[in-house]
Amino acid sequence: MKKAAAILLSALLCFNWYGYRLVTDYLQYQADLQLEVRLDNNDYDESQLIELRIPLHLPYHNDWNYYERYDGEIEFKGIHYKYVKRKIERGDLVLLCLPDNAKQRIQSAKEAFFKLVNDLQQDTTGKTTNPGKSSVQKNFFSDYHQEKNNWTIPALQTGSAEYNDTKFYFLSAVNKLKPEQPPECL
């Protein structure tokens, strides 16, 4: 019985660490496959397409008369978009994108589950559950007493210490290099 309980708790711990990530990654992969199939079959609403224009700085390029199917994705302001079509027009790369709602829902569920499992909920009412504990911690960690030490060194206050160097130092002429003939190589 103890072995079964240990195995069950270990499996629960492993799922807590890695399992939900694997499950959400698998669900995102399946949602991406389904969306790719829909895009390949042109099974989407044209009115939901969003146009992105990116300037191209290429010296020689030709404008395209038609869009071509293109795969890719981008996240902008927290919203996932999937590239549908692209073309080059008047020096710009024109991308038509479709919002990826399924990926957005899975990502938000993943973040909510992570917050729930790791106890990261935010208190929306603004009240704390145990105000006495937080105030004690606040006072304990926020108080800082800075000591003001007025240390003085008496020798520096008198001003009697002066430094005078009246010695002159000359370089001897013995150390000067004189041009000589280089040694012979054997």
C-alpha cells in the first residue's frame, strides 16, 4: 500500500512539474494542425484577415500580382496571429494574418492553471486575509535605522601636516642606449 501511495504522489508531483506543460503543448500542436488544414482549404472568413505592411529595403525587387499561401505566426499585444498570405507590393511585404483564437484560449488556460497551482492569485478586493501578519512583516523589514557617525581624525584637523619635496632627481647618462652593430648570426 505504501508503494502505491508513493508512486501516486510521485506521479502527481511529476504532473505538477511537467505534465500540464506537455498537455497544453499537445493541445496547442493539435489546434495548430487543425488551423493549418483550414487555411490550406481556404476555410476561413476573409473579413477577419488583418493586413501587416513591412517595408523592404531591397535594391531590385518585383511586385507580385497575387498573394501566395504562407505559414508563420506572430504575437502582437498578447494576441496570436497566424500568417495566411503574403505578397510584395510597392516596396512593402504585405502579410494577411488571421487571429488564432484557439491558441489564445489554450495559452490563457495554461497561464491560469500555472497561477492556480503555484498559488499566485491576486487579491481583487484589496483586503488581506491576515492583516496582523503582513503589518508585522512590513514593520520588521521596512524599518531601517541609519547610524550617523561623526568620526574625525585629529591630525587632519590641525592643518600642520605639509608635504614639501625639494629634491631633484637626474637621470644618469650611463643608461642611455648607444647605437651598436647587431650581433652576427651563425
